[in-house]
Amino acid sequence: MYSNLFSILSRLSSKLPSGRRFPETFIHNALTIRSYSAFPYSISLTQSTASVVSQLDKWVEDGNKVKGAELKRIIRNLRNRGKASNALEVSEWTYKNGNCRFSPSDHAVQLDLVGKVRGPDAAESYFNNMSDQQKNEKTYGALLNCYVRERLMDKSLSHIQTMKEKGCASTVLTYNDLMSLYANLGQYEKVPDVLAEMKENGVSPDHFSYRTCIISYGIRSKISEMEMILEEMKGQDHIEMDWKTYSVVAKYYLKAGLTDKAMVALKGLEQQLDKLEKKPDLAYNHLISLYASLGRKTEVLRFWELKKAACSKCLNQDYMTMLDALVKLGELEEAKSFLKEWESCGNNYDFRVPNTLLIGFCEKGLVEEAEALLEDIAKSGKTPIPNSWSILASGYVGKKEMLKAVECMKKALSAYVGNEGWKPKPKLITSILGWVGDEGKVEDVETLVGLLKDVVPIDAEMYHALLKANLREGKEVDELLKNMKADGIDEDEETKNILSSRQN
């Protein structure tokens, strides 16, 4: 490939006037840069499901070269885009082919990817197979992060103890991981002790450390302790206050009913906006949502206009935030108009946006209006996703209008396409199956169960609904019981109670 391109460019160059021809060294360098960078760039952006390794192998077989630095850039880009599996492929290919010498930092990255893709046991095995020279704070920390991500308390604490013995537990990341572990497991009372230990050991807390501690107090409604940590954070020379901390503080002031203090925190958040270089949209969304919770419509609209001026484009998530804010404010007609504005903005049609409004209508008991809205969307040529109909089903269950709930759930299940990630909420299914079992006709129950078992595995609740409906109509259920046993579902007390009605 290289030689062909070189020949083509050389011939083209020779046809130019002598003073404008490309030197051969220029052509060589240009092709060398291309061979190093063109493929790495494309692979880091590819949407292909083909194996990344096979693409790399083909690239090299064609006579091209790949620098270690380019491979690391690919890995970094894939990780940033959430493609851990592809990133791991490239990392392992790089290590196997010796494209660059693996430093402890490179091993830490690969260990983290192994943990995400294959689980903590595989990450632990990778770590144990590393030499002592390859283990340092970063590799120990990567394994700890794998344990924390999976909320493995015993392994995390044991590993931290080993890190302390090896002198590898002196970074802020280690303590932040421990705080995350306690917070994720709901053991918020232990978080402040970790912050205290950090300071005792001469490790300076960062934004995450203080914010996690603030959350640990706020979630337990310990406002004075939360304020104490906030003031300590403000007094740190190495920390510049950030909008996320003010947002968290405002949230817990609101939860405690301290409106005036929440307003002060939001003013602090607003002052951070001009300092933001990345993702200002998130900060605006938090302001809009929090002011909506305060009932301040004027501020909600003001920040929406400021957001549109500050951001190059409003994303679907931004419209969802604004719709949710209008619903909180009770401005449902304005929310419907705002939905039309979104439909005309040119963004891709994401049903999560109208679903935000459907949820708002249903929460206020206006389920018929929500259904009318969804029907209008369907008439416009859009096909509602299962969750849209499921939202309406939940709304009707809340109003005890079970026949309508069943019909909406049937539409949700009929709209289901395999592997799309949606599952009906168990509580909703329990309510609907319970009702159709007690009130529905056999054919209606059979239809519902037939649709339902294409989405979730058949279980005792489905069979119980079928049994109750058949027994109410005086039909035999021996065949049902055989099918139930064949599906590996044992008779329980509920089954026996249902069958006892045959004796009455």
C-alpha cells in the first residue's frame, strides 16, 4: 500500500512545474504520518461491531506501522466513550505485540479495563500475575477501584490494609474510593471518619472528598455538620469552590425546608457559571431543576434563556430537564407547548422527552390527558416505545382503573422488541396480574401472559393469574399445573390457597 501510494504521488508531482514539485522526503513523511495516524483515528471513532484486533492485524499486514503513543491514544479515546471492551482489545493487542513497553500506569489502565469487562476476579488474577516491579500505587489503586465498583466490602478493606502495609495508600484516590464504597453501601456514618483519617495522615482532601462527606451529612439531615464541612472546604487554599458542591448543598437545604439557605447556595452556584469551560449545560440543568423545586418560575425561565445563549445547542436531556421543571411548577399547558418547541428543534426523536411529560401528567392524576398526548404522537407517525405505554399503565393503576391499565400494558408488551433493554416494573406487573387473575376472563389472562413471557421469564405470578381465572370459570387446571412443573416452578403456599377454592 505504501509503495503504491508513493508511486502515485511521485508521478503526480513530476507533472507539476519544477519549482512546485514535492520533494521525495516530503511525500515519504506525509505517508508515514498517514500510516501512523489515519487508522488509529478511525478505529477510535468506529461504530463497527467488527473485532478491533482484526482491524489492527489487517492494518499491520498491509505494511503499515502503529506507534505505541497512537495505540495509547486509541485506548484513551475508547475508554472516554465508554467502549471498555474495545479498549481492552487494543490494550491486550499492544501488550502482546510489544508495540510499547508497558509501564505500571499502562498495567493500571489494563487492569481497570479487565475489571470492567470480565469482572473483579479476572482483575485480581491479572494483578496477582504482575511482577513486584510492576506494582505501585496506581496498580494497587486500580484493583481497589474494581472492588469498590462491585461494592465488595471485605475485599476492599483487606486490599486497603495491604496497600497500607506496602506504603501504597497515601493518595487521595485511595481514600475517595473508600468513601465511595461506604456511600454506595449506605453506610454514610463512616464517611466522615475516612475524611478525618485522610487529614491525620497528611493527605489533602479534594473536591470529591469534601463533597462526598457533605452528602453523607446531608442525606442524614445533619445540616449543621454539613455546613461545618462546607466552611472547611471554602477555607482550603488548594481548592476552588465548584458548582457541583453548591448544587448538592442546595438540594439538602431544600430537603430540610431551609428555603433561604437554599437560595444562597444557588447564588453561589450561579457565580461559578462564568468559570466553566466544559459542560456548562449540566450546571444550568441543576439550576433549572432546583429553582423549579423552589417554585421560582421566573428563575427557571431566566436560566433556560441563559443556557440557550451559553450553549451551542440544547440537547434532548436539556429539554427533559426543562419539561420536568414546568411539570413541577404545575405549568402543564406551557409544558405541552414546550414539547412542540422541542419537536421542531431538529434533535433526534427521543421518547424519553415526551415521557417526561407523560410522567408529570400521571403524577397529577391526569392519565387520560397523558394518553391523549401519546395517541397524538402516534398519529403523527412516531411509534411509542414500550415504556411510554408502561407509564400510562402505572398511572391507571394509581387511579384504580385496572381495565385501562391492562390495555396499556398490552400495548407496551406488544411494542417490545427483543434486547432493547426495557423491562416492566415488577410492582406494576404484580398489580396487573393480581387484578386480571381475580377479575379478567381466561382468554384475557392468556393473552397478557403470552405477551409478558416474551419479555420476562414466566413465573409463579403468571401461573397464579391463569389458575385463578380458570378456576373462577369452572375449568380444569391439571394441564396448567403440569406446565407449571415443566417450567421448573414449584407449588407454594399461594398456589395451595388458590387450588383450595376447587374444594369449595
